[in-house]
Amino acid sequence: MNHFPLFADLRDRTAVVVGAGLVAERKITLLRAAGARVIVCAHAAHPQVLARAQAGEIELRLGEFDPALLDQAWLVVAATSDRAQNQQVADAAATRRLFCNVVDDPALSSVQVPAIVDRSPITIAIASGGAAPVIARRLRERIESMFDPALGALADLARRHRVRIRQARPHLRPRRDFYDWLLDGPVLGALRRGQPCQAEALLDQALATPNPPPKGKVLLVGAGPGDPGLLTLRGLRALNEADVILADRLVSPAVLALARRDAHVIDVGKAPGGPHATTQARIHALMVAHARQGRCVVRLKGGDPLVFGRGGEELQHLKRHGIAYEVVPGITAALACGAYAGIPLTHRNHAQSLTLATAQQQTGETVGSSCPDGADSRTQVYYMGVQRLPALRAQLLAAGHDPGLPCALVEHGSRPEQRTLHATLDTVVDAARRHAIQAPALLIVGATAALGMDLAWFGETLRTPSAHHPENIRPQAVA
Ligand code: SAH
């Protein structure tokens, strides 16, 4: 962060603007909207600035810039077309340790004026540190279109009734539900239709309705493989409703950073080889205990919660204890690793089916899919494969798979540190050892794996000499 964002209270505080052209006039408008006392100093003034002075809205001093003028100021804006003059103003401000914005000159400015979306009392400011004002303006346009124009009126209504709302809904969770209702319900509609009295009446009516007892629930949410862009909108919403978040080890910090600031985050990660049963029992107990206290519990899991994540067992436990739940799917590692390593999981010429398997059974044994007819036209994806890789390879070979079958190991899929190792069934174990591939990593086995050598677009791609060139992959029967 190269600029620290602040919202300044300028009501009845003096801002000095040097320059009185149209550029200055735009800044004067903003400063006046924020309630600042504005003194404008310039050799000559644009008619609009003159008119303001005549109306007594601003104080206009025509003539040379006098640095002593800044002694009264909280904020300085230099908006002349003369850079030397702007520099002089910036220097005079710096001597007095006053923040100074020089319009369209980030090098001379000690403070930036952001692009603004105004839904007063809600203000959204976007700044690029002077690096790309055009991008900031484009973002502003987008944000403008996202928020209802009546949002300002709604925030104002909420401000006026804040104390009453707090009294009527003393507990945080019902109060948040009430604010959600304000945002999503009929009050905003009434304000949009220009019926503020009806909006007030609706709010009164809702506040008079007794507080429903808080109902706890558990949301089983898939956090996706790591890239926060792969979290679903429903997942994001759940993270913002959560009172308590029980997060797995695989959940990336970038996803957790999107959660409500005051949510209580509990790390319930299971280290591989650790005492799984105890940890799982603790997770079950935490979910039930927090939900029974009326809290919204988000059980956040890497990838999809119902793919190799013991999510099914957790739902059964909740069901047995009569706790309400919802499930929000996530992008599972197989889909993410396929996409981010440029490996199509099915392909008309190479793979007509796809299996997702785990290299680790509950008993600790590895599984290897049998290959009944020798010719394999499917893609097999193995989760939790790093530690069990040698055993898995042996099992796949014993099941009749060709040692030359292409394999790809995708490590930290979709994260900035992603590495994809291309090898064959024969060489994959040695290659993984040589490149020190770590968990989490996913093994993709089948002809399609080799296509990633050509189609890769993200992260680092490692090839072993034995890896097939994609052009040499023999097409399989077309379905
Ligand atoms: N529920 C998760 C899977 C949990 S099992 C999902 O749907 O993705 C944990 C295994 O998933 C890891 O051992 C690894 O094989 C795989 N995995 C999860 N995230 C991964 C990632 N970002 N890159 C590669 N593999 C990943």
C-alpha cells in the first residue's frame, strides 16, 4: 500500500485552493460538498468561481499567492496551470506539514483526491496512487452501477434509527439480520420510489415485531483450491455472515482474508499423519456447540466440501443432532488443477471418462484403478497422492497400465507457486522426488495429462525427458 486512505472531516475547516479555473472549480465543488470553508487565491477567476464568491460561498483573494495564507489551512489544493507556481504552493504546504494535492501531478502531491462514488453518508473512494487515474475512473463507473441510488437515503435512515435498532435488537446476530432485511427488503424499494414516509413506517413495524430467537446453523462451504477468485459468490456471502469459521489447513489465507473481520476463526486443520479421529471429533463437537448457541457457523473446506473432505460425515453428524445446515459447493482440486495446468480432463480423442479417486484409503492402503482392457481412454485423478505415490504407481502398473502412460503432478494448483511436473507412470516417482514435490498435489494419469505440456498457461511447467510430446499421444477411439 503506497497511500494510506483517510476520510477527512473538513466541516468548518479551511481549505486553501490556489488557482480559480475550471479545474479548481471542480475541486471547490467537492470541498464545499464536504462542508469545508474555502479560500481561493488566484490572479483571475473563472465566472463560476466569481459567482460563488459573490454569493458568499467562498472567499476569493485575487493577486499573488501569499504562503502566509496557508497558516489557516487544514488542506491545500494547487490547481493552477503553471507548474512552477504549483511547486511553490506544494513547498509552502510542506514547510507547514500540510497535505497538498496538486491536481494531475502525483509527483508534487502529498495527498491524492480519489475517484468517488457518493451515496452519502456512504462514500466509496478509489485511488491508484496517481499511477493509473483512468483505471480508477473506470472502476468508479462499475461501482456506480452496482449500488442502488437509494442506498444513501437508506444509510441515512439507518443512521437516524441506529439507537432504536440497537435497543430493539441488542444481540449482534439478529441486529445483522435486521440490517440485511433493510438492505434487501421493502424499505429500500420504498426509498427508491421516493416514499420516505412509507419506508419509516415499514421500519417501525419491523422494529415493533418481537425478536425471533436466533437459530444456529452450519454452512458447509467449499473454499476452492486457493485462488480467491475461484470462491463462489454464495461462498463469499457465507463468509460475510459467519459468526464462527472452522477452517481447514488447505484453505488459503487469501480466501480467509475475505471473511467478516469480527468472525471468530478457528483453525481445525489436520496435519497429514496427525490424529485424524480426535481432530474430526473436535470439529463435530465445535460445529454442534456453536450452532446450539444460535451462531452461524461456516465450516470452510478446501476445494469442494463433499469431495474427499469428510463433509458427508459432518452432515450426518449435524443431521443426527438436529442442526440446520446448508452446503455451498466449491471448485474441487481436480477441476482447478486441470484448468490451471491446461489439462483437459476429458477430450474427444483421448479420454471419454474421468475418475476421481483418493490414493489413501481410511485403512492407510493405497488403491490403484484396474485397467481391464489394457488400452486406456480415461483420465484418472488421484487426491492425497504425494506420500503414497510409490505405492500408487506400483498398484497402477500391477493393474496392467502402460509404464509409458502420461502423468502430471500439479502442486499448489491455482496458487501463485503452482508447479506442474510432467512425466510417465514409470518415471513419476523419481521425478517427484527430484523436484521435491510437496502436498497439496494432485496426480493426473492418462493421455490427456500430456496435453498440458502444450496448453499450460499458469505457473511453472517441469518436464522429465521421458515425458511424451503431446503430438505423439495416440488418439483413442472417438466416442
Ligand atoms: N475437498 C478437497 C480435497 C481434500 S483432500 C477438494 O475438493 O479439492 C486433500 C487433497 O486434495 C490434497 O492432498 C491434494 O491431493 C488435493 N488438493 C487440494 N487442493 C489442492 C491444490 N490447490 N493443488 C493440488 N492439489 C490439491
